[in-house]
Amino acid sequence: MDILLLLAVLFLAATNGANDNFKGVATLYGSRRAGYWTSLIWASVTTLAGSLASVYLAHALLEAFTGAGLVPRPIATQVRFALAVAGGGAITVALAAWRGLPISTTMALVGAMAGAGLIAIGWAVHFSALVGTFLVPLLVSPIIALIPALLLAPLLRRWVAHHATAEPECMCVTAAAVTTPEGLMLRESNAPALMAGYESACREQGARPVARWNARRAEDTLLFLLGGAVSFARGLNDTPKVAALLLPVAVLSGHDHIAVALVGVGMVIGGLLGARRVARTLSDKITQLDVGAALAAGVTTSLLVCTASFNGLPVSTTQVSVGALAGTGLTGGAKVDREVLINIVLSWVITLPIGALFGALLYALLR
């Protein structure tokens, strides 16, 4: 059964990658500052980095997602329980990815834990831990994300518009001329002088550029950095939740780093193979992203997800990302596709009971 558990967890990791890997770079691709594959490869690299870092930085989540908070430890450490949770979560997330619906892997796992726990010990499941530790942070995530994105979007749209037509600026070096009091130039001094301004003005002065400032390049760089930060934090946040299910495997006992590495690689492969449908939903269907809106959503998502990840809070990158994207769509003449957003929210509502159903069925079937 250990081999079956390993396969189930790797499948869960792959479905997580397909559903979640693109969430960090949805703003990068949605603003069309990078292509699909460039965005996805950047997300994959930074997600894997976050996954590997979770060995040292995310022990709290690794412990929380063993299920020990919901069911007694003897149950939580059973291979049968872990297999039911991994399988139930994986089926739930796979169905959502197939439909192009960005859901929370965290919520699917919590649902599978609760369902398997109900079959294992009945109503003795610690539902108070379920609400306080898992559900409250997840439910408030989209609301917390919507407000700062709503406020930031107009400011960043104006900043982008101001720099859209401006020519590149630079810092240049030119020779300092020595003149007489009447203004006649006697010679050029050997001491260089710095001047700053538009690149055309520097060229007219015959100056040599030493540094250039290009607003478009700065915007692109910022979008890449924000997307990388979200993907890193998502890898840091999600990997231990999945890797925790491998702890009952005897050969991996005491080898957390191996479990984390396996999950990280599985997430990358799943993302590369199956992220396109969720990518289209996030980048194109919720709202049309201009660069200012993309920056606002990126700043909001990265700050919230990074803060949660480094403090061991099980927030959903999905719900933070969707909340931020919806917030930017409420300003500046952009529109939110209500039908798409309603379908996403409904998928969130049914994720936990669907995960619980599959978790319960698998636990009942496994002997």
C-alpha cells in the first residue's frame, strides 16, 4: 500500500501543479507582457524553488496537514487515511483543472481529511480545528485581497499611462568645459560630469550613457518579480501540505526533504502538462488585464501570499489571486465577467464537500 500512496500523492502533486502553478503569473500573461510558455516556465522554476525551501521554512504546515488536528494521531498516521486524503484531494483538483476552474487544493485536502475522518471515527472529528485553523483564513482571503487591489489599480494605471509615451531616460557622463568669464571655452577638463535627462538630450550633448531607465522594461521586470514571488510563496505554502501525506510511508520516515523534492517535481510536471485551461480562466476570462491592473493584482497577491506562507497560515493562493483580479476589474472602466466569477465561487463552495465525499469513499473502500 506504500507504493499506492506514493503514486496517489504524486498524482495529487501533478493536479495541484495543473490547477495552481499559473496563478502566480496570470498577471504577467494576462497583460501580454510575456507569452504563455515564458510565463509558465518562470512559474515552474520559482515554484520548484519554493518547494525546496519549504523543507526549512514550512514545518508548521507539514505538521498541520498530517491530519493530526482533525483526527487522533493513530488515525492520522495510517497509510489508509493518507491514501484516502491524497486520492480524494487529487480527484477533486483534477476535475476542477479539467473544467478550467481555479480551486483551492488546501480546501480539497481539508475536505478529504474530514470525509475520511468521518468514516474512521464518526462525529468525533475535531470540527472546531477545521473551522478555526483552516476555514477562516481561506474564507477571508478573497475579501482581503479585493480591497487593496481595488485601491491600487487606479494609481498604477495612472503611473503606467504617464510613462507610456515618455522616451527613455538615462544617466550620462560628459566632459566638463572650462570657460572664461565672457563665456569663451578654453578647453575641456579631464574631470567627467554627470547629467541626467532624456536619452535624446544626452545624445545632443555628446554624452556617454552609463545607465538607462526604460519605464516599459521596469514594468516588465516588476511583473516578472511579482509573479516569481507569488509562485515561490505558493510552492512554499502548498508543497508541505501535499508532502505531509507521504510521512506514513516507511521508507520516507524521517526524510522530509525527499518527500518535498518528489512533490515539487510532480507539481512542475503537472503544471507544464495541464495548466492551460486554468491559465485562460485567470488571465483572460475574469477581467481584461491592462498593465496597471496586472501590477495592482501582482502586488496584492504577492504581499498576501508571501506573508501567509512565512507565517504558516494555510491561505489559498487561488482565492487571493482571484480576489485581487476581481478587485482590479471593478475600476478604470474594466469589467468583471460575473458569470465566470460566479462559477468560480460556486466551485469553491462545493470543493470541500466534494473532497469529503471522495475521501470518505476511498477510506471506506480501502482495507
